[in-house]
Amino acid sequence: MVSPFRRHQQLVRALASGAAAPATDLQSPPPPVETGPEGQEYAALKVLLHDNLRELSDIQSIEARNPRKAEFAKAFSTWIEGVLAAGEEGRAAQDEILIQNMIWAIDYRDFDYALQLGAHALRHKLVMPERFNRTIACFLAEEIGQLSIDHADLVSHEQLLSVAALVDGFDMPDPAKAKLVKAISRSWARLADAFDPAADNAPAGGKAAYVEAALAAANRAIELDRHIGVKKDIERLSRLLKELSPDSGG
């Protein structure tokens, strides 16, 4: 367990780690300089991170690997807290520790934390490790979108909308964006299926409002990628919307 003094020391050093590395308008910031107290702190944590990655590479089971990532992440939380605070002051570096923890957070299903780190990374133009061959915006949209498609209700509706708002305007391949839009469509559809007209948060348009949102998103997904697999969704939602129309007699 980290002592309060050690935690404070790590936090202060993380706050200073991006001080000399502001992002430019066109480029990502350089990594932290690994000299001085803050640089030495970063270097030591990076050694720990690489040790963790090596340990994970020896675990073949993804099911067993992901809880270990959640455990490993605890050792970096204070450093990241400082990095995020520095980011709020407009100071950031290309921090490998923060980026890897963003990736891990998706794996162990802490999507709110992943989005918090992703927001910092996008704001300051950080980049993914080369092995991913994707931008941070593309990674967040595609990974979280696909998880939601594969496991209904794993990602909340609010989290999906937060991802969409976070990556809005960032360039990425259309099929990657389509996965997120498909996930949002199906989330709207689940809200329609569970609609309760007596609920306090029921939309003014009733169940039809949810169905319309789901259908609009499904149509957008197929515009982005005709192979995204929403044709049957569109057919079902179109029928349902017609049934809900005041002119349908239903």
C-alpha cells in the first residue's frame, strides 16, 4: 500500500511531468523528459508498466488476464490523477502510462475511466502505440462500439452517447464509426423495448421517439458501411414505427 507521503510525492511529480511539453496545434506532445524527480518517477513507473505487460503476455486466457489489468492499474492511479490535473491546466506529454491504462480500462470494463483518459488524450493530441495502427478516437469508437454490439447492456446508453460526443469530428474509417452508430441504434431500440410511459424520464414523443432515434442511427450506420449488418434492424424498426403511428389505427 502506498503511503500518503509517497502518494503526494507521485501526484506532484505527475503534475510537473507535462510542464515542459505543451502540445502544438499540429503535433502530439513529446514524451516526458526522463530526468529530474518527475522524469525519474515516470521512468520507474514505465519499468513497472512493462513488467506488467510481460506478465500479461504469459497469461493465455483473456478472462484471467483482464482482472489482472484492473489490479495493475491501481499502481498508476495517483500518477494519472496528476497527469489529468496538469492536463486541465493545458500541460500534457505523450504519456505511455496513461494511454496503456486507457486501453486496460476498456478491457476490464471501466468505460467511464477509459473515457476520462481518452478525453485527456484527444484534447492534447496524444497517440496510440504503433502496434495498434489506429487513432485514439478510432480505438475508442470501434472497441466500445463492438463490445456493445457483442454484449447487449454491457455499455450503458449514456456511455455510448458519451463516446459519440467525445469522438465527434475526429477522422476515422467509416466502418469503425459505423460500429459505434450501430451500437447506439441497438441501444435506442432496447430503450424502446423497455419503454414505460409512466416513467419520469419518458420522452415527450413516447416509445416512437426511441424507435425513431434507433431507426435514424441504423440508417446512418448502413450509410457508413453497407456490410454493417443492420438491414433486419431497419426492417423491424420501420414496421414498429408504422405500428406506433397515430394513423396506423393500432
